[in-house]
Amino acid sequence: MDRDEVMAKVTEIAREIFDDEELELYDDTIAADVDGWDSLTHLSLMNEIENEFDIKFEMREVQGLGNVGELIDVIMERIAE
């Protein structure tokens, strides 16, 4: 799976979590850019991503994410393992 495919899948998951079919995510998207992205929806998003990609995030990874691009990087590293 390449980076664009991962971004497309994460965007699809985010659209479901945030109930916004028009939502577009970019590498530089941060939580403050998305209506409704708070700590609870963040946990839901991370959980759905873990399930979809069959990976497990470490707490330090999740806490250290600055934007969606960094999230995609972590996913790419995990699925390559």
C-alpha cells in the first residue's frame, strides 16, 4: 500500500468519525482544522485506524503527532514491518 492509498483510507475513516463526507485531509492538517476533532474523537479515530490497518500505536507515538502527515508516516512505518 502506498502513501496515497493510506491517506485515502485515513480520510475515509475520518469522514465517518467526524460525520463529514466533504472532509479532506492533507499532510499539514491539524486537529484544530477539523470541526469536532477533540480528545474523544481523536481516540475513536486512532482506534479505527488501528483496526483498519491491523496495527497498534504506542502512546508516545499518538501524543507526539503534530499533523496528519506525521500520522501517515507512522502508519507507513507500521505496515512495512
